[in-house]
Amino acid sequence: MPPTIPITDPDDPRIAAYRHVREPDLVYRTGRFIAEGEVVLRILLTASRHGAESLLIADKRLAALAPLLARVPEDVPIYVAGQKVLDTVAGFPLHRGILALGRRAPMPSAEELLAGLGPRALVAALIGIGNHDNVGGIFRNAAAFGADAVILDAESCDPLYRKAIRVSVGASLMVPFARLGRGTDVVALLAGQGFEPVAFSPAGNIPLARLARPPRSAILLGAEGPGLPAEMLARARTVRIPIADGFDSLNVATASGIVLHHLADLAQEE
């Protein structure tokens, strides 16, 4: 295992970036993010597009994590602290005892990302989804069902917030994504890159079972409650997921899993 650096003072300047990690603007201020938990750390170190800048580990977790920590690059410091110090630094009880400070990789424009995908591609476009749990859940489904990318409008929350990363089980560190500028016409953007926009709404024209996947497909997902804007629904193919009479709608992350599974190019078991 690589050498570790003991931390005994919560105010140690070497771990300043970890203080009060609930701050929502860490990514926007510094281009960094907080990853939490063993599964997410494993993805950050082995399968992420983003890099680790440092680690902060509870001393009680050190021995069990030794095989994983052996994969930490030599220039990435591993700070180790007791649980009380760790909780003070984070600002809440950190039961998992594992934090990492990541540095965000350069993000392509939506046009660049879409143009780089193949002739058969599946993309999710998130419109006005400001709930971290839903964004994390959608990224988890995107990874599970082989979506090629996620596009987020200006109102959707950042998939590199700590909670979104945690709910996605690290998928938001893996799945390529791009952010749209405010006022961007997402339907025109997708169509211009050869994608057929498919909008999901309880009032969609056809049931999901009748949807054949276009070669380059983009599913449009709106926030719970308001859903997708009417002008967007008017310009896209609209699809519904049938549910029981007397019930309003599905959670958007749940709906994304159903839709992505229907459209996924997954090998069929014999």
C-alpha cells in the first residue's frame, strides 16, 4: 500500500477542500468534486473519465481498502484520520469513512459529444431536472443500459454533486455528459446531429411497447410535475408508459430505466 499522511487536526490546511462537503458549488468554484464511499472510489480510480486529486480515509477502513489503495497514483496523497476528525471535517457523521477529492475532466460541448457518437447511439436529454437523486438515478440507468451519453439543460443539477454521484453509484463519473447553454433549442440541436428526439409524457401519442428504436435516439425527460415544455412535445415524437388507472405518473428516474431498457442494445441470454 502507498504511504499515508496522518491528519489529527480538522483545520489542517491540506484537507481544506473537504470541509463542509455539503457545499453545492464546489464544482463550479474550483472544477473539483467530492466522491464518497468504496464503490464510487473504485470507479474513480479505475473507470472514470475524471481524476483523483487526493483521498481522505478513516483509519479504521485502511486495512480493508489496502488492495484498492494500491492503485492510487503516486502523486495522489492519501490522508488518514480518526472518525471524530473525519466527521468534524465533513460537517456530518461520515459513516462510510471514505472521501476523495476529484478533478473534473474537460467537458465537451453538446455538439462535440453528439457528433463523436456512432451511427447507432442512444442519448438521454434531461430538461429541468433539479433533483440530485433523480439525476443520479438516471445516470445509473444510463450506465446499466448502455446509453452513450447524457445531455443536461441549464436548469438540471450537476451530476458531479456529491449526492448525485453517490446515488448514481459512480455512474456519473463514467457516462459522458455535456451541458447546454441557457436558451439552447435542444430539439433542433439533436435533430441537427441526426438524432430523433423522443419525448416521454403521460399524454404521449403511442405506448412505449410500440416504439421501435431509431438508429440515433434521444429520449427527452422532464422534471416531475411540470414535465416537458408544450412546445418541445409539439416538435418531438411523444411516447407514454402505460400505468394503472387512477395513478398520475412515474418517478422520472424510474421512467428512464424502463425506457432505456426498452431501447438498449443488450446481448440476449440464450
